[in-house]
Amino acid sequence: MRRPKLLDTMRDYSWPLFRADALAGISVALVALPLCIAIAIASGSTPFVGLVTAITGGFVISLTSGSRVQIGGPTGAFIVVVYGVIQDHGMDGLIVATIMAGLILIVAGFFRAGRLIALIPEAVINGFTIGIAAIIAASQLADALGLSAGKVPADMIPKIEALWAARGSLSLAALAVTAVTIAAILLLRHWRPRWPVLVIAVGAASLAVLWLHLPVDTVSSRFGALPSGLPAPHWPQVTAARLIELLPSALTIAFLAGVESLLSAIVADRMFGGQHRPSAELLAQGYANVLTPLFGGLPVTGAIARTATNVRAGGRTPVAGMVHALVILFVLLVAGGLAGALALPALAAVLLVTAANMAEPEKWREHWSLPWDERLLLLLTLLLTVFADLTIAIGAGVALGLLLRWWKGKRAAAWTPRER
């Protein structure tokens, strides 16, 4: 079924339900604000673009989603591909690739391709998730350590070489802000998990930078003041040659958006006993990824961490996600100047913690105890993600996974005793 969940939830909507959704939406917005800014910066874009993405993409996804509680926005999984597209084709190229990805997702949703997620081996998903986490962590080292490395290459080995060459510019002030922010996030999550931990940690670190006059970069010192409002829609230049050139990136964005949103919906279902609609979910991701780039935004998808925060905060209908987007819009309109004061090492700390959560080190022992073929698949996908290309990693991982599944099935059939 392709019907958005919002239409179902409106039948018996009530004031107590709206109050719960509104409170949950505000809570999620406080979590999303620093994350959206940090993800945009790490993607090679600007903080303003991250906020625009959360507002437009988050609202459209909640409006049309096949899940009752899905929260949409920019996510860490896109940092790798977005950074590469911006480096090679500019922001206009990213807009074209994202619109293409959105159209691919709409077609996939129309043909009910959401059920195909079952064909993707879990080892492939774990492998590229850990690989993306490693790339995100490496991308934050310059700001976390205050290194004057200039424009750092996108590829992992040249990136590490550039960071190592800049080691003499290490800033103890930036390192201290990063370390204190990470410690504050971890401690607050343990002691006060219901508080808006990221906002408190980043806000306190940024205030300390301001009061102590620490020599640390902030959002406004590097990117200037944030505009106070959404930009006007803009249609990019499109040519046949450009479409062909950007097709691999569009396919990667579509794959990531589809897989992450469906995984997020599955996780949410388990948390509150819901049942999402895969086809409607893919259509929602498609609509959002067609509309959001017209306002200059990044690719969007369902965000697992923010969706889980929404469920834990009491959100039970798509209204919570729409409130989350409107709260971020309110902050942009009224308090954009405060976002400009955020310290970049504190935002780098947010993404370092996010990368650690994505990698899930507590599950590495479990991964190592898997059968040899699944370990091989996970390791191959991880290495290709980090040292080659995300498109190659996904394609090779899925192809090898299906081949191994066929081979194991054939062996099992050969060993099955035949009836006389």
C-alpha cells in the first residue's frame, strides 16, 4: 500500500495526541539542530544548507511517510558521497544528482521495491556502515584537533597524509573543546538520557569558547552569518551529458536513502509495535529528495537516531516530525545568530560520537564470530567503502553476497539425502 500514514492517523486525532507529538517534535529538533549543521559542514557544504535540508526534507518525509514516527533529514551516511559530488561537480551537480535519486526512489516505491531490502545481506549493511563511520571520524580530525590543513582530499589515504603533514598546527584549545564536549555528551547520555544532550554539550562548549576567548573557529567565523529564512526554489542546469555523468552518484544516493529509511522504519516498528508501509516510505523519500534540492538542500532520508528519539519522547504520529521541522525553521528565523556562535570543534565532537555509535563497537565480537563467508563479505565491503568508492563497495558487496547465498544453497541441496 502506498497510502501515507498521516491520512490514517488523522481519523481519530486528539488534543492529548497533539500535545505528545508537539513535545516529541521539540525534543527531536533540539537533537537535530547541531547534527544537521555538523553533517552539512562535514559534507563540504554550509551550516545553512544543513538547516534547510532538515526543514524541507523533514517536513515532506513526515507528511508523506509510510511510517507513523519517521524523522527525516540529512544523515551521516551521506557525508561520503555528498562530499565527493560537491568536490567533483559542485553544489549544482549535487542538486541534479539528488533530484535524479528522488525520481529513482519514486519509481522504486511505485513498483513496490521496498520488499527487496530483504535481499541485501546484513553483512554488507554492517560493513559499509562501519566504513562510513571510519570516514566520518577521519573527516572530523582537522576541526577536532584545530589543524590548519587547508582543503583536505576526499580519499582516505591522501586525507590521512594531509592531516599528518599539518600535525604541527595542532591547537590544544581545539583539542580541549573536542574532548570536553565528547565527555559531556557521554556523561549526560548516561545520567540524563531524556535531556537534549547534544544542544547542552555543544552550547556549553561554545559558551566556554566565547567567555574564555579561546582561539577556536566558530560557524560564523568560517562561514559568515546565517541567512534568516528559506531560499527561493532554484532549478539547476540539466544536460544529457551531465545526467549520464551523475547517474552513478544518483544511484548511490537513492540506495542509501532507501535502505536507511527502511531500516529506520523497521527499528521504529520494533520500538512501539507499529507497522510501516515500505512502498509509501520509498515514495516519501523520493518526494523529499526531489523537492529539497530545489531549495539548495542535501540528500535526505529517515534518520535512525532521530526517529528513535521521537519514539522515546512520545511521538506517535507524523505530526511530531512536522513539528520538528517547523521548530528548526523557527530557530532559523528567530535565533540564527546563536547558531553562528557554535564552536566547530564541539560540532566535530558530535560527529565523532555519531561515528562511534554507527560503528557499534560493542557488536564487533559478534561480527567476528560469524561464519567465514559473512566475515569476508563484511570486511570486503568495509575496505572498499573506506579505500575505494561507496558505489563499488555496495555493488560488489551485494553481488558477492547473492553469489555466496546461491553457492550455499546449492551446496545444501547437494548434501540433502534424496528419496528412494
